[in-house]
Amino acid sequence: MPTHELGNNWFGRETVLKCIGYEARIDYTASSHSKLSYHCQQFGHFARSLRLQNVFCIAETCELLKGSKLQSMVLRGIKSEEHVNGACKLLRQNKETLSFLEFFHCKFSSTALGAICDSLYRKGIETHGIRYFSIKGSSILENSPVSIPSGFSSFLSSGRSLHLVNFSENRLGPNFARMVFDTLLDASSDLSVLDLSDNNIAGWLSKTNWRFSTCSSSSFGIGKSLQSLRVLNLRGNNLGTDDADCLKYALVCMPNLESLDISDNPLEDRGIRSLIHYFVEASERETPLVDLKMENCDLSSNGVAEVLRSPATLRNSFHSLSVANNSLGSLVAPALVKFMDTSYVRMLNIEDIGLGPSGFLELQENIPEEVKLVHLNISKNRGGIETSNFISKLILRAPELIAVNAGYNFMPIESLAVMYSALKASKGKLERLDLTGNTRCHERACISLLEEFQVHGRPIVIFPSLHDSVAPYDDDP
């Protein structure tokens, strides 16, 4: 490159660097530009988000990022006292701007958890600015404590800005979960999302039942954290029928709850029956319950049918309902048909409930004239050709339908011709028909025919891969 061009390019680059905070210094050598410390000193004050492994939670890192104004921080593997001390110093440096804080694969003692929370309080005020607080896949406290650290309790109760609290996948016991709930019951934050999923907290509400039983639609506890709650995730917590009896009292203290996930808990029919009265009351509120997930809860067709046949206010409030992964069998099909006819549900997940050919035949023969569904998951139901017959009718009778997941239903190659005819006649909005796992539906001529149906330049139909089509086809019950 000619010298004058080099000079012009350097002048342009120098101008750009100055605009982002770089000042030319004669004491920098060429080799220093490749070092992290150089870039942190020059550009660290522009950083707003940081992900950090435990080995970097040290005083030197805090010094390098001294001028930063971090808004989001994700820390991994915080376990030793040195890691905790480094994390606390970094948190104190950014407590005025930090709003998102997440910990992964950490181990916190009572002292460590208290110290971390104490590091987040802002100067001159007894509160903090954290909106999203998450500890996932970690070990929190030891030896089933009888109380949580005062610093942690104060953190939960004084967080006026707290929007989301996530303690999923931490192997928490019932004591910890109960103490968190007790603290939030008296707190005054505008908490919107509480995630306690994938722990082992059976029996957690048994000692707080007396407090929840005093709640009513017009009288609530001192604080408002649970009153503002919109989303509650209790998936995978080993909750049984007795827990459902206590849960119905706790849910009454959440008058704005819109989404509830109680999946992967052995609630059985008796547990769901004890919650139906709450579901009906919640559907009559100004802010109704619109999203309910009760997947893999050891439910029978009778238990689910009771929910589907509940009063019209409940059926009409549901925007999204999932009863996937329960062994319901074809006997639930009549209740499903009635539900689709009399409800306004937009998203329905009935994956792997054992409908079989007879269940799909029932759905096909009695499908309402107009269905309001937008998203439907009927995968893993082993419906064979009857699956495609039902889909074909549904496409013609659900004008708002956008997506159908019909994967792994053992559909034969003849199914493609059936669905082609329906897609050709349809004037709906279907954007995705997922046939993944239907390994017999892999014939090039039929696939080419269905590829004419596209949205935004992409095919509507998702076919099983060629690799899947040559794999062994397992049709064992």
C-alpha cells in the first residue's frame, strides 16, 4: 500500500477510535494491543453485559472493569470464598446500574448468599435495582436450614423493582421453598414471574396453609408481591395430591395469575379435582387464568374430562392448555371434541396421550364446523392414517390455524395425498405442518408435490429427514 494511502487510512481509523473512547498514547507498544487488559482499560466503560467464569471473579478483573456500568451479569461456578469475594466486589462496583443477575452451577452457603445480596444495595437507600434474579442448577444453603439468611430475606422483601425470581434446578427442599414463599407473601415488590421448577419441595405449603386460608378475593396479605404475580412455574417438584389441597389456598393469594405450570408432578385425578374450583374462580376474575400446563401429572381420561367439561367461564378463559404426556387413551376424545366446540382455546397440546387411530377417528367424525385453534400439537399419538384424515378436516374448519405438530404418528405414505387435497382446498393461514418422525412419509414425488405450499418463500410442510426414513421403525406399544 502506498505511503499516502496508509496515512489516510490511519487518520480515518484514529478518528473512529477517538469516537469510541480511544486516546493515542505513546507508551503503548504494538504487543500490548493484543492483551485483554489493554482493551478493558480502553473500552471497558462501554460494557453493559458480562458473562464470567469463576476463575475470573478476582480482584484483578474488578480493577480492569472499574469504569464499567454493567446492566446484566451472568456468573458461573461461584463456589469458593475467593470466588464469592470477587463476585461481591464486582457487584458493588455496578450496583447502581445492574438490573439482571444470574448464577449458574454455583454453591452458596448461608454466609455467601447473604454477602452477595448485601453487595447489591444502593447508596443511601435500603433497596436495590435488580429486576431479574436467577440462581439455576446450583446448591443453595446446606443442611436444610430452619431460616434463610437475613440478607437474602431482605433482598427479596426490599426489591421494589423485582420482576422475575428464578430458583429452578437447585435441588431445593420444602423448607427453603416455604421460606421464600413466606417472605414474598409479606414483600412489596411488583413481582411478575416466580420459577421454582425442578426441585423437590413436596410438603412445602403444609406449614403455611393457615396464612393462605385467610386470603380472599377482597382481602390479601400485607405485601403485594404475590398479588402482582402473573406467571408461576412449579414444574417437576414431586408435588402430590396433598400438595394440591394446600396449593389451592396459595393460588387464591395471586389474583392476577395468568399462567400456571404444574407439569411433571404426580398430582393424579384427585389433586386436579381439588384445583378445579380454583380454576373456575380464576376464570371469572378481571385478570383470568389463561395458560394452564398439567403435563405428565399421572392423570386419567376421567380427570382431564372433568377439566374440559368445567363451566363455560373456565373453558372460555383458556388461551393455552396442555395435558400432554398423560395416559388418557381414546376415551378422552369426546371431551376434547366438546371442548374445541365450546371453548376459545387458541393453543392446545395433546402430545403423547395415547389417542391412537380410534381417538383420531372420533375427533374427525365429530369435529365442530368451526374451530378456533391457532396452534395444535398432536404428536406421538400413533394415529396412523386417521391422523391425516383428522388434520385434513381441521385445516378446512380452522381458518385461524397457523401450526400443527403431527410428528411421530406412524402415518403411511397415503397420508400425504390426503393432506395435499386439504391444503389445496384450504384458504386458511397454515404456516407449518410438522411431519417429523413419520418415517414412511418420505417419497420424493409426494414431497415435491407438497413443497408447492409455501409461506414467505419457505415450505409449509416439514418432512422427516432421509436419515430418519432409513432408521428402524419402532411401532411397539
